[in-house]
Amino acid sequence: MRIAMIGAGYVGLVSGACFSDFGHHVTCVDTDQGKIDALNNGEIPIHEPGLDALVASNVKQGRLKFVTDVASAVGAAEVVFIAVGTPSRRGDGHADLSYVYAAALEIAKAIKKFTVVVNKSTVPVGSGDEVERIIREENPDAEFAVVSNPEFLREGAAIRDFKHPDRIVIGSSDQRAKDVMAEVYRPLHLNSSPIMYTDRRTAELTKYAANSFLATKVAFINEIADLAEKVGANVQEVARGIGLDNRIGLKFLHAGPGYGGSCFPKDTLALIKTGQDYEAPLRIVETVVAVNDQRKRAMARKVAHAFGGNLRGKSIAILGVTFKPNTDDMRDAPSIPLITALQDMGAEVRVYDPVGMEQAKKVFENVTFCEGPYECARGCHAMVIVTEWEQFRALDLKEMAAIMACPVIIDLRNIYSPDEVTRNGFLYSGVGRPQ
Ligand code: NAD
Ligand code: UGA
């Protein structure tokens, strides 16, 4: 199959590289000339484990290309994926579909034969209809079908998720398009990944329902963690105790500083807006968003609590600033409101992240950027674990205690055992566990 991938960001680049690895011929198109130049120089613009080797090998074998010219890529393709961003629209929380519709217009101009246009971006219900209308209006003679094929990969585990998905959802009522999609995903189907065919609107809603449900699990366990702290229970054991029930499941029950990232925050907001538009309010999701928003400041208060509520004159080491490990993505990272709140409370903040420093420097002001965890913690009054990078699990706590002004660990990801940490002389506070 010849595939054009419009947008070479987290999803477009990973999907393009994986499709080419399946044997398809993929051209990734991006309007960002710098990104395309970097990719053509063998540089991967994002941190995603395994992606550099996957891209390099498929480029070498001639199955993966990077260009800025939509027309040539679309003209040659049987399938065109739209994988551009759909951020929150400024001010109202609706998904901003301007990139999707701009891509649709460019595609319309370049269609030469029957082409399957696939929306992989996360888009509200009805966006596929609008993409179809745009293409039809711009190019009335075009032969095409618009399919919804939402993507469920997670950053940091993107290649594994793409190649071994729990399911593939394909929304289309056009048999020719379904046959083409079956061919595109044939290697995964052979690998026993379930493919679910449905209509386009159902596929679009499925994506938002999935992300909102996962966000709900996280917000739920975070509230249980708060209660566990008050009643002297252990949230990790509660999570296991409920998660072993197959109807609930063990995943997405890790209490922490609140969910962040480029998707849960914007997708929950967009789903709420769709619910309001159709007068079918999503009150549970509305509460999840409110609970999650409040949590970041509550985590700053948790840090302050260790110092009697006052952070003036205190230096705080923040370990981990990306929204989760194994990515350099800082979009809507919990560290952002948390650090702002700590600074508002008078703290001086020092920051270290294993791969997120370059992005962090674009986001934070008035913080000290450090080269490593020990440099970061040196002279500090508290060390706060915000992102659970593996390397933070193996820190030499004795050395840490010796170099800090005050041995306090606020572990917002519960990566340490309270006993071990206190044995090393630290005052310790985790999330939802007896102290
Ligand atoms: P991103 O911002 O990393 O990448 C989008 C890319 O599209 C950018 O490189 C941008 O330059 C390019 N672009 C914008 N308009 C273009 C156009 N007209 N032609 C060509 N290129 C264009 O975004 P992302 O994180 O990859 O997300 C893309 C979509 O996938 C979003 O809808 C998101 O919700 C969804 N999604 C993301 C993830 C994830 O883990 N990031 C997972 C599943 C779904
Ligand atoms: C999420 C979904 O998991 C993917 O299925 C989806 O494709 C993607 O959004 C998307 O639509 O973009 P991602 O945002 O990459 O993936 O990362 P997650 O692993 O889901 O984590 C999201 C946030 O929830 C992170 O801040 C993470 O720390 C937090 N989280 C997650 C918890 O606090 N506890 C948990 O148990 C799980």
C-alpha cells in the first residue's frame, strides 16, 4: 500500500514508521520545514524509545520518506492519514479543528484516484462529515471515502502500543474503504489484534469515551488516595484489591499528582463541550476535570505541609517534569501548575529531568536547571518526585540525605518504600499511604 501521513508529530511519525515497518510505502508530510529537515538528516524530533532505529531502518530500505509537499504524497497514495494536532481551542475548550480542516483542503486539491482519507487525529463526533464536505466542495469529481480510525497509543510506549494494540477501531460505511483499511492493518490482524468495524460517528465517540474513562479511573483513585491518607489506609493496596476484579482491572489506578499530557486534559474538555452542544451533559467527566485541576495545587500544599505551610526561603528539588516517563513531552504536565504554585508560595525551585530539560527550558521561568538528580537536590530542603523515571528509583538515598539541607522526600508517584526512605533518615510523604 502507498500511504501518505499528514502530520509527522508523535502520532504521525510513530504510525508512519510502524506502517513502513509492516512493508507499506509511507510518505510523512509536515508543514514544519525544520522538522522535515531534521528527519531527513536522521534526527528524531521527539523522544520515543526505539523510534530512531525504526525510522532509520525503514528510511534505509526506501519505505519511509519525509516531505513538506502534500500534493505529491497524496497524489501517489491509496490511503491518506490525517494525524495533525487537535488542541483545545483557546477560550472555550472545544477541539480546535483548524489543522484537520486545512489538511482536508490540501488533500482535496491533490486527490487523483479513489483515495481513502483516514482521520487518525482525535476529533469530535461529526468531524468526519465535515472533512467529507470540505473535500467534496473543493474537488467535486474526487473519488474518495472518509474513515475514522482513532489512535490509542501512549507516549513512551508508542511503538509497542501501535504494533500490539488492544484493538483497532475503523469507522466507515464504505465497503471499498473497509477493504483498503483491512489491507493496511493486515499484519496486525494476522498478529491477532482485534479489528472492530463500526460507523464513523461511533468510532469518533469511542476515542473520547476511552480517554475520558481512563482519566476518570485516575481521578477516582486520586480521591481514594486522599481519603486513604485521612483514614490511615494504603491506596496501593486498595487499588490492587479492587483491580484484581476483572471488571475493574489493575491499570490506571496509580495515584499521583493528577493526570496531564497532550490528550487527557484536552480530550476530556472537548467531550464535555460535545455533551453540552447536544444537551447530554457529561457530569461525571465535568467532575473529573475539576478534581484533576484542583489536584496540582493540592500537591503544592502537600509539599508546604512538610514545612508547617510556609515555603518562604525553602529550596525545592523537582525530579521529573515531563507528564510521564520515557517522553520529553511537557504538554499539560502536572509539573507546570505544581511549580508555579510552589513559587507562588515563596519557594526557590530547582529542576532535573532525564530527557525533558530542553522542553522544560521553554516552559519554566525563574527555576534553576540542573544536570543531574544529586546536583538538583544539593542544598535543598525537600526533593519532590513528580515523574516516575526509572533512574529515580535507584538513587543513593544515603548520599542524598547527606547533601540536602533538610532530608525531606515528597514522593508524588509512590516510587519508594516509606520504610526504606525513613531508614535513611528522611522525612517521607507519599500519596495515599500511611506515613
Ligand atoms: P503533534 O503536535 O505532535 O503533531 C502534529 C503535527 O502536524 C505537527 O508536526 C504539525 O507541524 C503538523 N501539521 C499541522 N498541520 C499540518 C498540515 N496541514 N499538513 C501537514 N502537517 C501539519 O500532535 P500529536 O501529539 O501527534 O497528535 C496528533 C493527533 O493525534 C491529535 O488529535 C491527538 O489528540 C491524537 N493522539 C495523540 C496521541 C499522543 O500520544 N500524542 C495519541 C493518540 C492520539
Ligand atoms: C493516553 C492514553 O493512555 C492513550 O490510550 C491515548 O492514545 C493517548 O492518551 C492520547 O489520546 O493521546 P498518554 O497521554 O500518552 O496516553 O499517557 P498515559 O499513560 O495515558 O498517561 C496520561 C496521564 O495520566 C499521565 O500524566 C500519567 O502520569 C497519568 N496516570 C496514568 C496516572 O496518574 N495514573 C495512572 O494509573 C495512569
